[in-house]
Amino acid sequence: MEDRLSKEEVLHVAYLAKIKIKDNEMEKYQIELKTILDSIKKIKEVTGYDDEILIAPFSEDARLRDDVNKSNVIVKDILKNVPRHSGNYIEVPVVINE
Amino acid sequence: MSNYIPTIGIEIHVELKTNTKIFSDSINGYGMGANTLVNEIDLGYPGTLPLINKEVINIAIKACKVLNCKIRKEMHFDRKNYFYPDNPKNYQITQARTPIGYDGYVQINVDGVDKKIEIEEMHIEEDTCKSAHRKNVTLLDFNRAGVPLIEIVTKPCISSAKEAMLYIEKLKETLLYADISDCKMEEGSLRCDCNVSLRKNKEDKLGVKVEVKNIGSISNVGLSIEKEIARQSILYDKGEIFKEQTRRFDSTINDTVLMRIKETGNDYRYFPEPDIPYIHLTDQMINDALKNIPILPDERRKIYQKKNMSNINIEKIIANRSLSDYLNDMLDTDIDFQVASNLLLGDISSYLNKNNKNIFETKLTKEKFIDLVSKTKSRILTSKNIKDILNSVLESDNSIDEIISSNNISNITDDNELKDIISKVLVENENSVNDYINGHDRAFKYLMGQVMKMSKGKADPLIASNLLKEFLIKK
Amino acid sequence: MSRYLDKSIIEINKMLKEKVIKPIDLVEEAFARIEENENLNAFITLNKEEAIETAKKLENLEVDNILFGIPIAIKDNILTKDLRTTCASHMLDNFIPIYDATVISKLKEKHMIIVGKTNMDEFAMGSTSKTSYFGAPHNPWNYNKISGGSSGGSAVCVSSRITPFALGSDTGGSIRQPASYCGVVGMKPTYGRVSRYGLVAFASSLDQIGPLTRNVYENAVLLNAIVGMDNNDLTSANKKEEDFTRKIGEDISGMKIAIPNYFMSDIVSDEIREKIRSIIDILKQSGCTVDYIDIKYLENAVLLYQIIAMGEASSNLARYDGIRYGHSKENPKDIDELYYGSREEGFGDEVKRRIMVGSYILSGDNAKIYYDKAMSIRSDIRTSFLEAFKKYDLIIGPTTTTTAYGLDVEDPNPLKSFMDDVLVIPVNMAGLPGLNIPIGFSKDNLPIGMHIIGNDFDEATIYKLASYIEKKLNLDLTPKGCDKSV
């Protein structure tokens, strides 16, 4: 068995996670990700379990809230943390092909 | 005509009519200043968690009912993961595993034949933010982020542009009448994506799927489907191979244009949303949600037909929700619905349009309207009278009788009085009488005008015109 | 420097009430201690000005509860309005929250005074606090050892007696494991007991905020202050108010205690197992029954944790994209450069690795193969624990497999950090409450901790046993380096 993922495999997961992989990090990730993925593949060997899933260990029903506005956040406060804005709009490089 | 059989499926997103958003209590509003209807939840701030708006669940239950869907009683939400600037958390909370509604249908009538457009499923999700594209930048306004949506997905069972349009019209009308959405395609509160594929024979498997996204009007839905059928037919005829793709309708060239080729299936990495526990819909919740569904259009059509309204008037009234609701308040009376609908669709509609008003905002009470209809029917009021007094009828608190007397309306309906007037007119206008006899129909209109003039507008036009005809025949 | 903060919370409260001291004295002392222990690197951001101002304001108020005027340190993944909250990440190193986490609002209602935000593993991902963008904290018992993680700074802060109280968060042992390494009491409450609103999510179905304190009683007191149903968190439970100190001091004879065989297997060091056995002897002598049992799929818990925690994390951390807040790539030429660049620069290696693996786990058919299966087995683990609690009051075991190891240990195995938490992770999987109680020291004078696991929402019984053991052992838990007399 190979001890590492192919570069393409690393780039695919990096694409899904939107993380740039620098050339000098490629080998490290090829090996590390392979180790982790091999580990989680062991779940295939686990047997005898019930099919019922547990999404979160919480048994109450979702509480439904009334359709009433109470919160009041000011644009000015929001914009304080925004890296780029133009007026009250939050700005990103142009996105074509929407 | 194409040699191929089209298979069409439609996905429709509608924004729900709620006060606040689905997962936060920010106001659900349109046309406000950028990023003014936003809180930390809508912006996907670190540490925020979604809350569920009860009204969204109620409206979705109603939508299930009016679209004949089965309702799933145990449901949860899922995350759909994809990076896009309009997607604040870079995942959208939706229902992938447990859509609230499934196995529904909308009945349409295609050239006299009923057809059920089958609905595969209907789920609840959140809207994305609005992007405006400038030369070098895209501007984001998160007011729309988190507005509640339902997505309604048909089975691939639509076979023509016409069926598609009828389906959307019917769906829109139904959702509008059930108070689910205001369904304004121009404001994006109803958005439509179509999947079109062709095949040679019914037995063949479906051809390459082409999705046309975000079509802005019902007629453009029809147009884009027709264009797609034509475009794909040519490609198949030429033997050209093409890939699954997403296109959009460009209304400036009236054709679809390519957005992107789907290289691999979208990898949305769905998984159950751990931040929202299960929702169990009890019978009580379902019954409560269904309590106040107004009468739906098809039911109204049946009622109006029984009331002997003309089909033209029925469709016109149904196209105007508030007029139809107004008329429905009269169902317990014995007024003539044809006369009533004529009044509503005629001068009253012109007045409402001109003044940008809703009929419920006028002073036309139920009692007044009943009176108005019966006086119109019995010809106490002529159409001219109505034009004259309409403003008072709609704007003042006075009764119809009070308005009639203060406007000095007393129509001459008495035959003898009218006959005198007509005799005089005929004597004074011998040339026109001769013209009429020689076949010039226009002369009749002129003579009628003279009759009305001589009666100072008080002659009942219908009676007067019948009498005038009798006189002229005798000549 | 005065040493009021070495006193018990009851004594401090009495002195405040009798106006022997003022809150400002405690705040000034806390900051003096912070300075004294600066080399431990327990804090990322200090809140000095605001803390002093708050303390002065409190002088005019009545001392209305036991936590009034007491300094507390907060893990830096819990949002504090207008006070920088970084998650120990470059991604958020300039992030100023616009709202308070629910737990923070609750502490402020009690008039506690926040002195600062504590160091941690970046986005709580790690078991050493070494993945912090701000460098690792040091263990007060041995400067060259790890504090554990991810709530390392909070454990160090309490262990070194800087503040009597700290809040941490626990996704896969991140309160209990550093508490064990640093010799403090750390509780991960039942999932749903404490609101997560304002806790920066790592793995939503596992995360829970909890108290780290010098002793058991004070732990229960702080838990009293932070619990409760929150309308901002749908996964916060609707439970009756209760006093978590109420069973402290009760007789423990007749208690039925279980210890899973796996917890005493050779994955745990001999020294620690020996210590646990000595506690078992005490418990038996005190009239408890202690049985060895098996819990289904316990040995798979880490595997499930890797799948579920990384899967959820990949989604929870997708929001850091340089658009609305947080680190943003300078002059990006297009949207992809903004995404890839901001995340490449903003996240450290451990975070990147976990979200890449998490994305893989949820991708295409993998979601079914890995994630769905993990959720199914998780359900069985919880069921198996709940079955055990039909027969037993509590489950015990060691908290960690070893004592704190060297800060310089560089394990090339990317799974090492998960293995440090092998004994505490199952509790997060099942959603149960679990607590670390110090039970002694190793040959090289490092703390050893015992793990007490309770039934759903039965924290009170955990405190009952823990306080009994605490009293019985009567350990001196103040690290030597910090042992400066009043």
C-alpha cells in the first residue's frame, strides 16, 4: 500500500476545503492525510451496530420561536469587522457566472 | 416541430410571507437599505446558532396541504456545504433527508385535458444574500440572507413549454391565495429553474440534462424551454455530444446562454444539521396551521360558475386576489354576480388602479355595494351615472341613495316622456334620419346623442335606444 | 501583594460582604498574579482596564451572590462583546465580537469580573495547546511540560492560582484532559446543560462549555451560574433549576460504581492504573461497590470522534472566508484567491489538516460510508452507557493515559493528539457529564487525575463522589512554583 496520497487527491480535498497548498507543504500533507484517512477507514471493519443514527446526544424537540422581531443590530457595528466594504455593502472581488 | 420527446422538471423557490427570517428574528423585508435587516446570525458570525421560526413551519404545512403533498411528521435539517460569497456560513441549512412534503401534485388543464403535475418533494431552506455585480467588485447585501424559502421540486413529468407555464401559473395562483408567498417573480420572491432533456423514443433513457436557472417570468420559462428543445434537437440531429450543463435565460437576446458545464456532480457534502434538534409535527400543530386557509382559486371558479358569472369575468376576478376576496364577502347575498363583477372589473378597477388603492381601502361597504349592484341591475343607475358618482361612492360615507339625491339623478325611464323627446329629435334632424334609412349606421349614434342631449343626460340609454330603433323602423 | 485569592470562595465572599476587601483588591491581585506568571503564557488577551472599571462600579452594589466580584478567566473561544476573541488563531486575531456569549451574560449578571481570555489550541483543535497561534502555555507543575488542551490556558490559570475560576470548552476532553495534566477540577457538563450560544463552534454535536476550578465545591458553584435553557440555543435543555452543590458531603456508602475494562487496559500507564486502583480500594472501604464492566464500541470512540468532529468542523469553519470578518488576504485578484489565500494564511496546520479530512469524509459517497456509519455506532455507544447507568450510579476511570509530557515532544503521527483523549472522548460521544478530579502525583511530581462519568444530567452525583475523594485525599494542589506565602 502506498504511504501517501497522490498530489491530485490532496489537491481535491484542498479544493473542497478551499485551502491553498504550497509546493513545499505538499509532501507533508500527502503523508499526513494518508495516515488519518487510513485510520478512519477502519470504521469499515466495525460491525453489529444498529442503523439508527444519533445526530446529537439531545432528546428534546426543537423549540419553535414566535415570528416576532426583537434583535436590533446596527450596520455600523457589523462593518467594524468587515475587511472590505463600500458604503453599507460588503465587498468581494467580482464574481462572474452567478 | 422537434422529432424528440422533451422531459422537463421544474424547481421553484418561493419566499415565505413571514415577519422575520427563518433562523433569526431579523425582519424579512424587501427594498430596505443594504445590510440593515441583518443580525449576527444572518451574517454567520462565529458562535451563532440557528433558531426556528414557528410561522415558517406553519406556512410550510399549509403549502403541503394546498399542493396535495404528504406531510412528514418527524423531520430535521441538513447542511448543504458550498463556498459562495452570497452564502454567509458557506453552508446552507436545508432539508435533504427529510423534506417536509412529498408525493404531491398540481392539477392543470392542457387544451381541455386535466393533467397532474407530480411534486416529488417540498422542503424548507434559507435564502442566500443578494449580490450586485460592478466592474471589479461584487457588492453583498445580506438583508435577504435567511429569508425563509420553500423549494418545490416536480418529477420529470412535464412534456411541453405550455405545460410548464400552466404549472407555474397554477402554482403561483395557489400559493398566492393560500397566503404562502406574494410570488413576485420580478422581485425574486418566486424563482424558477427548469431541467430540460430530450430523447427520441419514450423507451429510451433520458437524454443529457440541461438546467436553465433563475428565469424571471412565466413567459420566459416557456420561451427558454422552447429554445432549449430547439437547440438540443439540432445538436442531436448533428450527432454532437454535449455535457450536462447549467444555462441561464438572457432576456436581451431571448435565448439561453451557457453558465457552466457540470464536470462532476456537485459535491455538497450534506450532513444532518446538529444545531437544530428534530421537529415532530403533531396533529394539533398541523390542524392549527391549516385553520385559516382561504378558499383556493379552483373552488372560487366553481362558486362563480354557479353564480352565473361569465368565464372571462371569473378569470379576471381570480387574477385580482383582493377583488375576489371582496366578492366572496357577498356570497351570502342574492346579488347578481355578473353585474357585480362587471362593476368591479370596470369603473371600480380603473379607479383603484389610478389611485393605487385596494378595494378594502375604499368606503364601499358591503351594504353600499349590494345597493349599487341592485340599482345598476334595475337601471336606476346608468353606466354614465356610475361614472359620475363613483368618486363619492368610493370616498364618502354617504349611502347610495344620499349620493343619488345629492347628484340630482333622476333618469327618464318613462316611455311617453322619452317618446316625446325622440319625436322632437327626429323632426329636427331630418337629414340624419334619411342617412340612417340609406344605410349609414353612424347616423344612429348621432341621433342617440341628440336624444341624450335633449334629455340633459337623464334618458336611460338602453330604453331610449330601443325606442329610437322602433321609431326609425316605422319610418 | 495580598493573597486573598488563595482563600476559599466562601471566605472571600465573607470578606467582600463585611467590606474587609473590595472587588478592586481581588482584580489588582489577579493582575499581579498574571504578571508574576507571565512566563506560563496562560493568556492571549487581558481585560485590565475594563476589569478595574467593573470592579470599581461594583463597590456601590450589594454583594448579592457568592460569585460577586470574583475574577474569572475565559477560554478564548467564548465570545466577549467588545473584547477580542481569537480562538488562538491568526484568522481571528483582530476579531471584536458584537455580542456576548450566553455564559458571559450570565457571569456578568453575577457580577463576576473577566480578567482575560485564555490560551488554547487553535479553534480548540489539539490536546496540548501547542497549536495556538500565540505559542503554547506551560504546565505550572513543570515548566517544560504541556498544559494539555485544548483549554490549556484555563487549566494553567486555575492551577497556578491566578484566578480561582476559569471557563473552558470540551469537544473531546478539552476541559478534563488539561485539568488532569494541571491538577485542577474540570467538568464537562451534559450536552445541552450549558448554552453554546457564543461558543465558537468546533464540532457542534460534541462541544460543551464547563468550569475549571481549584476544588469540587467551587466547580459546582460555577456550574450553578452558567447552566439553563437558552432561547438562543435550540440544543440547550429545558431542565428544572437545581443546586449542583446539594449532594456534596453526603455519605457515599451504597453507591454503585462501574469501571469499564477498556479504561484500565494497557493503553494506560502502570503508574496511573495503580493510582486508580488505590482509589477503588478507598471507595470499597467506604461502602461502595465497584464492578468492572464492558461498554460497547468504547474502543471505537476515537475513530468516531475523528469522523464526526472533523466532518462537523470542516463545515463549521467554512465561514472563515475573509469576507464578513476575520483575516482577509490582501488585494485578492479574484474570489478564489480571497478564499484560498485568507484560509491558507489564517489557519494553522492542525486546523487545515482537520478541515481537509473533514471535507473528504463528507464528500460524495463517503458521507454514507463514514459519517452515517459513525452516527449509527455513536447511537449504540450512548445506548450502551445509558444501559450501564440503569445499574450503576457512576462510571470511573483514569482521565488520561499518561501524565503531562514534554512540550518538546514532536510526534510525527498526526493522530497523536486524538490518542491523548482516548479516555475522555467516549463521554462526548454519549453526551454525558464527566469530571476530572486530581487524585495524586506521579514519581516526577505531575498531577494524576481520575475521570468520573455521570448519567444524563446527573452532575450532582458526580460532585458528590468527587468531593468525597477530594476530602479523603486532602492533596496539596498548589504547584510549588506558585507557592508564595501571603
